[in-house]
Amino acid sequence: MSTEEHHHHDESYAELRTKALESLLVEKGLIASNAIDDVVRTYEQDIGPMNGAKVVVKAWTDPEYKKRLLEEGTSAIEEVGFTGAQGAQIVVLENTDDIHNMVVCTLCSCYPWPVLGLPPSWYKSEAYRSRAVVEPRAVLKDFGLELDPAVNVRVWDSNSEIRYMVLPQRPSGTDGMTEEELIEIVGRDSMIGVAIVESPTIV
Ligand code: FE
């Protein structure tokens, strides 16, 4: 059995176990099934990506850290306290004026859990997985991101060994912001590379 097949076998087994556990808990009246959905959503949208946002802001505000992060992602991320399952090797890709990186897992749904939490459902969809490589700009457009044609788009295929995270560009007009305020504006999608971090609107 190849590594890939093995990897997939493990995933479906885990999924099966999860489903079995969930139905058992619901059946015994221990939890409502929407309670599980709420937890999953929280990990997808809030708790998970917050770790990545902290890493991004540290890189934006500490050039030495940024250097370490780009050279050795996994250990630099561990420095901030994030480590664990599905994060044995994390490679961080820097977006610049000329290069826009975006991440996909064409095989299944490999994703850097320690920094981004659980993958959103679109990341696991057949449409995203197949189109990201073939027509990345069209996919980005669907996400509302139209890049200058001069920008080079690079698509990275995650797998069970290497998982990628994008270091988005720091938007202009954010010089006076505190680290806490900066963390707030770094969205999950910018670390997958299907969005950029926007300058905060002045109120
Ligand atoms: Fe995968």
C-alpha cells in the first residue's frame, strides 16, 4: 500500500469513528447535534485561525522572527506555542508585491491544524481542489480577489508531510495599530491565500 493510499485510509477511518461517536452522543441525549456543528464552526472560523493570525502579526512586527518563520516554519510556529497534530512540517510562504501564494490539497484536505484549525468545507470540496491548480485566478475571483495581471500566482499542493500557510502582506495604513488590533484583521482566508488582508476602514 502506498503512503497516499494509507493516508486516505486513515482519514476515512477517522471520519467513520467521528460519525459513530457523534451519533452515539446524540442518541444518548448527551449533546444536540447542532452543538457539535457549533464547536466545529468555532474551530474553523475563530479559535483555529487566531493562532495563525498571531504568527502573522509577530512576523509583521519582528523582522528577525519573520526570517526564522520563512526559513523554518514549524519551529518558528512552535516558538509562539503552536504545535500538534497535522502540523509536523509547516512551510510558510510569503506574499509580496510580485508573488501571491495560494494553498490547496488536491488529494484530500491536508491543512495546517496548529495554525489554522479545521479546514472550511469549501477547502475540501471537489471544485476547489480541482480548479485551484488549473485556473487559480478564476478561483480567486470567486473569492472576490482580483489580482493585478503582473502578480505571479503560485499554487502549493499540501500533503500529509508538508502543509503550507501563507504569510499575507501587511496592508498600508496599519502603522499605528497595536498587535491585538492587527490580529483582528488577519482573516483565515488570507492565510490560505484566497484573500488578502485589507486595510481597516477608517471610522
Ligand atoms: Fe490531503
